Amino acid sequence: MNRFGLLGKNISYSFSQGYFTQKFKDLGLTNHSYENFDIQNMEELKNVLAQDNLKGLNVTIPYKQDVISYLDELDAKAEKIGAVNTIQFTKNGLKGFNTDAYGFKKSLEPFLKPHHRNALILGTGGASKAVRFVLDELGIANTYVSRSKKQGQYTYEELDKDIIKKNTLIINCTPLGTFPNVEAKPQIPYQYIGAKHLLYDLIYNPEKTAFLALGEANGATICNGLKMLEQQAEKAWKIWNQA
């Protein structure tokens, strides 16, 4: 049995398990399985890695950065981003990749307009690093928004009409609004969002978060994270098959 899986914390809701289980079925790969490795801390990772027949892992919240110190090698892009969401098992050990950047870029590009020149990235975790990497590649100026004050970033309290009007692309990289806490949302002044805005939410469950619904109500274009997840999963599958 060729075993693949997802490393994360409280991941029963995970997209990946359903996606790959269906994929293996469609491809007739009856000797492939995909399971969730739900660990409470990184100490438990060695128990996962000691298991037999592991061929590849995905990594999700909150381990995309912490997992790096357990790897033998990093792909150049993953190193630059500083976060890993895909692990390849090679004869030389574990190699980390970031397919979030690829997935985000592929899913964002169809929505971009010339006026999307400035972006706010809500949240500063592992996924936000891949988002920043892509925005930098695309030449879109971007600023992190965080609950705590750090140099070169905004806090949510600082967001005003001018900042929202200027930043016509707003990306939610926080888990706020994920099922079952569907009422939760990033605390931004939604009243200043208009028709020129593109709101992108990395969350895919629910399909339309409170963040996206409020943006849409004010005329914004919206996009959730489902296409990004599908694209990054396909990229991970290619990487595992290169090993």
C-alpha cells in the first residue's frame, strides 16, 4: 500500500483526504490511500514518519513553518517563501515544497484587473507567506494586517477608508469564518469596499464566508480557496510521482 496523508491539527474537516481518496478511485489506484495525521504538537511528527509505506505528505495549519526543521532539503521556492505544504519522500530523505503559491497564483490570475495594484494580506501565518510571494512575483504591492503591531504592517484598528480604497485586493489568510464558526470574519471596515475590490478568501468551507458575503453585498468580486486547493493538490501529486 502506498500511503499519503495530511499533517495538521484538528483537521477532520480537511479537503485533502476527500480529494485524494476520490482521485485514487478515479485513477483505479486501489493500492493508494490518503489519511489524516492529526497531531497536537511537532513532537508527534516522529511517530508519523516512523510509519511504513509513507510516500508523501501535505502539511496544513499550524505546521507549515515548524515542519521545515524536520526536513533534509528544501525546494528553492519553499525556502524563499519560508513555508512548506508538501513533503516528498526521496532516497536522500525528506524534501519540502510549497505548492500553495502555485495554487494561489493559478486561481487568482483570472480575476485580476489592471487596477489591482495594491493588496492587503489578512493574517501572517504560513499560507500568507505563499500569498505574499505570489503578489511580489506579480508586481502587486502588499501589506500584512495583523492583530499585533509590527513594523511595515497594519493592525486591524488602523484600517480606514483611505487604506481600504487604495487596496482593491484583500486576501483573507486567517481561519476566521471556517465551518463551523461561520459567523466569524476579519474585523475590517467593510463599508468602504466597493465594485473595484476583489476579495479572496483562502477558506473554502463554507463556500461563501461572512468575509466574502459582505464584500459581495458591497459590489466586490469574490473568490474562495477551492480552486487554489485543487491546483496545489494536483501540483503535490506531480511532486510525489517524481520521487
